[in-house]
Amino acid sequence: MGIRAEETPNPNALKFTTDKLIFQGDSSVSVMPGDTSEYEILNELMQLNGVDNVFGYQNFITVNKQFDAEWEQLSPKVIEVIENYGY
């Protein structure tokens, strides 16, 4: 089924869900500006122009965009990064 982008109550956040497990275990992972993660997929997402922070848990990643970024330009780039990791 691929990657599904779902709206959240926050208009600056989209949840990208896959059919495959991205993160093992019961712990969530978040990366804020200036931080890095042990998960390269999150570090690569943080490098996208317009991404403010990311949050990952099991089979989804929520991306929070910067206020002036537009989902129409950012969402395809996020999906491309996730797909490049095989999800």
C-alpha cells in the first residue's frame, strides 16, 4: 500500500504511515532542531528544507514543518526519503 500521509490536529504536522515496521520496540524517537538521531532516516528528514522536527514510533513518522513551508512542496520530498529506505 505504500506510504499514507494523514492530517493531524496540528496543521503544521503530517503523519506518514507505512505497512512496515520502521522503529523496533515500544519507545518513540524524536529529533528537534540541532539534534541528531541513531536513525539515519530521521536525520535525513531533518535536513529537508522546511522540516522543523520529526517524531517516529513503530510504523509512522510525524513531520512538523516550519511555519512558512508548504505541504505541497514538502510532502513529496518526505515520501521520497521514506521510500528510499525501503518503506
